[in-house]
Amino acid sequence: MSSQFALNDVEVALSPQERFDEYLQSRGKRITQQRRVLVEHVFSRHEHFDADELMDALSKSTAKQAGGAQVSRATVYRGLEELVEAGLLRKMSLDGRAVYEHDYGYPQHDHLYCQQCQKLIEFQSQELTQLREEVAKEHNFRVTGHRLIVTGVCQSCATNRHRRLSPVDLI
Amino acid sequence: MSSQFALNDVEVALSPQERFDEYLQSRGKRITQQRRVLVEHVFSRHEHFDADELMDALSKSTAKQAGGAQVSRATVYRGLEELVEAGLLRKMSLDGRAVYEHDYGYPQHDHLYCQQCQKLIEFQSQELTQLREEVAKEHNFRVTGHRLIVTGVCQSCATNRHRRLSPVDLI
DNA sequence: CTCGGTGCAAAATCTTTGCACGCGA
DNA sequence: TCGCGTGCAAAGATTTTGCACCGAG
């Protein structure tokens, strides 16, 4: 494979950066330093994040390398919206806060959400997609997507909780 | 049946009002006019609502009947939190806004969410509960609940959209 | 009487927007 | 050069909190 990028499970023809450029050009939007930096950071690691965490990451990296462009909060919000538009990111709401995750070149999945440590654990289920279609058909509903979040306590939190119940934990 | 209340599909021994009183007493909290009015309105109709809609409903009814107590915004928020605590309401986040629905005496279900008219359509699926357990077991995850929202376009919106595309529709 | 409850207003969060300047195409 | 993009600050939207007074138990 020559220009094939492997993002986790799925292979796609273009890198996120290229894919975004394509999106921008198709809309007559411009490829700026800020948008470039944004995509670079967002796809440097596969993880869930919110606007604030991205801001932190951006400010930290720009502090190190003099060449890094500054990206204001407003631009981060505007950029994240574009990335969702472009199909690179998926947006979800958790406890009233917007959380993002990779979508481009990444398979459909859902989440287990630990109420103790706020961690998101991904899982896939093709049965769910099937179930989704059945329900939709019953209600003459045209599906565009879905979001399933199973809440509870993850293994490590359950373990730690059993070992010690110090008052400090209860915050 | 003597003191049996039928809230939709399930029968419970106490009315929401009574159930809430019980909760309050068990916590040493007081049964006030505001809390009473709150519960009364919340359970007068089975529908999804947010804090603002409840505020509207409250102000409208108090305007009519002189006896109705005023309930401030802060108290509404505090009250809704208690109702969730008490297991009478379920809270979910939709587009970053908190939305509530009846939980007490109401069966587990999930939702179809119309992105066009913001309507929530309920549906039940026992397969989902099953699927949920399987996934949890795989990840050694202790489940406390789940939330599935299937997004798309409802039947009526799909129909209307086809018939006319007046600019007025686009808010 | 005694606290918990309430209203009011201010604060806290998170996100969006108006505007003048700067930079990509 | 031309106009979109950006930063800044201010506005918005939603929810939470501090405080003095009120009222349920």
C-alpha cells in the first residue's frame, strides 16, 4: 500500500489532515495554520476529549515549539464544529458537556461510562445496529445514527472501592 | 384496588406525591408548598420537559389560581434534582440541555429522537437489556443503567418535508 | 422556636457571536 | 487584492450558589 493510512481498525485513502483539506476546499474554506494545528492535535492520539482539554493540549504544545500557532478558544469551538461537519469527529454530550471522539476511519461503536472515574470504554455490537433498524421500521422512522451509553462502574473502580473506603475518596 | 395508582403501564402502591413525601421524610427534608406544586405539575401529564418548560407551566397556573404558590427558578432546579434523587424522574441530556421524564411507575424504555421537530418517541426492547448485560460481562463492568437514543427523522417530518420546502420551515 | 427551604441576585460553566484586523488563495 | 478566518471581548444560555428572611414541624 502506498498512500494508505491505517487509523486503528479501518484503512482510509487519506490522512485526517488531507481529508479535512478536501472538505475545506470543497466548501471554499481556507486551509489555515490554526485548522492545521487543530487537526494535528486531535488526531495525534485516539481518545475522548472536550474543548477545554484540547485547549490545554494546544497551549502546552505551542509553549514548547515557537513555530506553533496560537489557537483561541473561539477558533477551537469553530474548528471542532467543522471537524464534525467534515465527518472527522463525532460529538456527544456527557453530563451537559460536549465530548468528542474520532469518527473518520473509525468503526461504529458505543460506550460504557464509569460514573466513578468518568472513563469511557468502547465496545462494538452489530446486534445493536440490527435492533435499531427493527425499531425504526416499526415507527416509520428514518435513522441517521444512534448513541448508546451504558452507565455503571468499571472494573478497576469497583476493585479499588472494595479495598479502601477512606473518607478522602468521597468527593 | 383500593389505594393503587395506575401510572400508565405499571401499578404502584403510592402516588408520586406520596412517594415523594416519603422520600423527603426519610431524609429529614420538609414538605413545602413549592415541592408539592412541583410534583403536581410534573406528574399532571406524561411528557418530556426541561426546566424552562416547567417554569412556564408553573407561572401560567399560578397566574390563574390565586392559591398557587410561586416557585422560583432556583427552587425548580433544586426540586428537579430531588425528584431524580427520589427516583421519580429520570434526567437525560439532549443537545446540552437537561430533559426530564417520568421514571416512577414507568417501564424502562429508550428513545427515537427526531432531529427535525425535536420530538422524543419512546420504545421498549428487552433485547437491549440483554445485550447490555452481555457487553458488561465482557468488560467486567457493573451496570447501573443505560441510555439509547436513535436519531433521525420521524414519519410526519419526513412527509411534510417532501410536500413543501417553504423557507419558513427553516426557523 | 429551629433549622431547613426559598427567593433573589450574583456567580459559574460552557458555548456562541460581533467586530476590526490579518492572512491565505 | 479580496474576503474568509481569527482573536478578543462581550453576550448567551443554562445551571448553581451565597445569603438573609420565611415557614414547616
